[in-house]
Amino acid sequence: MGENTKYFLRHLPACGVFALAAAVAAALLATASDYTTYSAAVKVYSVGWFATCVLSFYCGLLVVPRSLGIIFSFAGIVAFAIVCALDTHTLSNPLLSRAIQALPAMFFIAAWATVSISACRSENKKIRLSSWLWLTIFVLLLSCWVTFHYAQGQLLKQRNAYLDEAREMTLALAADLDAYKQANNTCPKTLEDAGIDPERTLLPFTGKHIKYYPHETDYALTFADPMPCGQTALFSFDTSQDGWFGQDPNNAQKDAPCHMFLGFLRQR
């Protein structure tokens, strides 16, 4: 067997590790970038992170003892608890906010990096062989974390564009309904009665419609937030409330996605 062949076979597992990470990251990007599959992607991503974080303690304590991995794992748990306990209003500085929210992931990624390195350098042959598994987990964790947050950022930009367009569509429908009300002294029972084409209620990206609720001389037009961060959110233009009831879509736009567990303990 030639030297080139030996070199290729020796590095073939590394190619497999990175190919697997690329495939998983591509699947995560596709699901996390679509409103219809975003919730499922979040659940799978969260379960995967939880499993690998628990496994990092097992590896640091039993499989590859005396590595820095266990220290980083404990630091990750502390950082995660801090993120869960933080109030969203206390994170006014964008850079500080992103740094604090990234700490748990960075510590756990560092834990797997040190476990992989320690296993690779171990004098125990079984531990050295296991380093390929730990390296695979490290690369998967790193690639999925980067991919998920990139997908979230892109989806958030799309959400902001959605809110802009949905707001303009709602106000245009309201103008037509007000014209009908002035002419007939009552609100139409349906949008079709006011001569409004149902296609004008079709919202972008999601395929859902603006909903119309008549109340004699008043009416409400509502649409849902496509990315509500774990809770149902509706935007309502209600004439009985003289405009937007609750939050104006213009005030609901965000510059960056927040950590999915930010303020979790405070809410409980």
C-alpha cells in the first residue's frame, strides 16, 4: 500500500466527520429558515443541545478525566442559569446582550473541544479511539450553533419585512372598510360585501390571511406574528380602540433574535 493511500485512509474519518456536520447543518438551515418547520427545528435543536451538554459531564468525569472539559461544562451550566434568570429589559447594550447570550454555548463548545483534544492525547488506546466520536460531537455542535443562529437572523429579517407588509395591507383594508361604513352607516358582514378581494388579505411568506371581525359599527382586523418566540402573538387593528390594540407592528420589530430561554426563570 502506497504512502498516498495510507495518508488518505488515515484522514478519511476526518472527512467523514466534516461531511456529516455539513449535511446536518444544511438540514438545520433548511428547517430553521422556514416558518412552517421553524418550531420543529427549535425542538430538535434544543433536545440535541441538552443531550450533548449532559454527555459532556459524563465524558469529563468518567471517559476523559482530568480534562478541562468538566470545568467548561460547569461554567456552561452557570452561564445558562444566568441567561435564564436575566430580565430582557436589563440587556440594553446590544453587544453586551449578544455576548452574555452566547456564553453558555461557547462554554459547552469549549468543553467538547478540550475533551476531544484530551482524548486524542491520552495514553489509553480506547480513549484515543473514542476521540473520533467526541470530535464528531464537537464539530456538529459548533456547526449547528452557527447555522441555527444564522437561520434565525435571516428569518427575523423576513419577519420584519412581513410585519411591514402586513401592517400596510391591514391599513389599506381599513381604509376601504371605513369608506363602506361611511356610505352605509354600518360595517360589512364580510370583506366580500365591501367589494374587497380575498386575495388582498393573503399575507406574505406564511400563506395565511388577515382575519376580519365585524362588531356593528366597529370592526377588527388581526394577523399573527409568524415568529412569536414561544408564545402566541396577535396584532389587531380595532376601531373600537382607535387603532392598533396592543402593540403596533412597527414597535414589534427586532434587530436580533434573543436567546430562546432568556428570562425563562423570571416567567416562572
